[in-house]
Amino acid sequence: MTESTDPLDPWTARLLRLGEGISPEAARTFVQDLYTHAQADLDEKRAEAEFEREE
């Protein structure tokens, strides 16, 4: 069996192990949303830091 290269798979699997009654689709959606928001926050911080360096 080959390992998945999707970085969200381990987090989805971990979430599924934490509680019963969570559907794989709901867990995957939650992890994707969390990742998207975290990435947006990082992008914003990087943009602010770049702006500060340029001034």
C-alpha cells in the first residue's frame, strides 16, 4: 500500500480517531477549512512583514 501525499490525510485520520460519530466527509471538510484559514493567516502575516521590510 502506498502512502498518501496529501498533507491533510494524517490530520483527518487523527480527528476521526478522537471521536465517534464524525463522518469522514465532515472531518475532511473541517480539516480543509482549518488549513485554509491558517494558511490565510500566515499569508497575511508574511505580507505585513514584507511591507514592514520595504518601508
